[in-house]
Amino acid sequence: MESTIRDVQRVAEIRACRIQAVKLSSTANLAQVFASPNTYGAVYLVKLLDVHPALGKVVGRRLMDTLALPSFVTVSQLDSTQQKAILTTCGEQHD
């Protein structure tokens, strides 16, 4: 019974992190998500790009194709070069 309660609590924590990450991305704060991989590492990149105001579904998926990223890559799987390319495309990072 205790194990089940812990599992339910963990799922709720993961869901809350995912919701927060999506909210940040939808308000053009994707850099903040990338800056906290321990918190948002399990969130799928495609979901964040879908809601970003500078991208949306089509442009976000094209960007993932350009960077040769698989459909279900998570934030924690991105390297710093990929993060920088995404943020530059979104207009959140300037060279």
C-alpha cells in the first residue's frame, strides 16, 4: 500500500513538472526549462516546441528534423549545442 501511494505521488510530481515546463515554454521561457534539467529533464522536447509562441507544431518539428533529433527526445538528452540552436531559433538567445 505504501509503495502504491509513493508511486501515485511520484506520478503527480512528474505531471506537475511537465505542466510547469509547458507553461514556461508557452510564455517564451524555454531557456528556463533548459537551465533546470534535473527538474524538467523527462519532458519531451516536441511538446515544448509545439506550444512555444515563436514556433508551433510545424516549425518545431522541422527544427527537430534539421537538428536530426528523434521524435521522443527529452530535455535531458539534448546537448548544449542543440539547446543553443533551439533557443536561437526561438529568439530566446542571441549570438
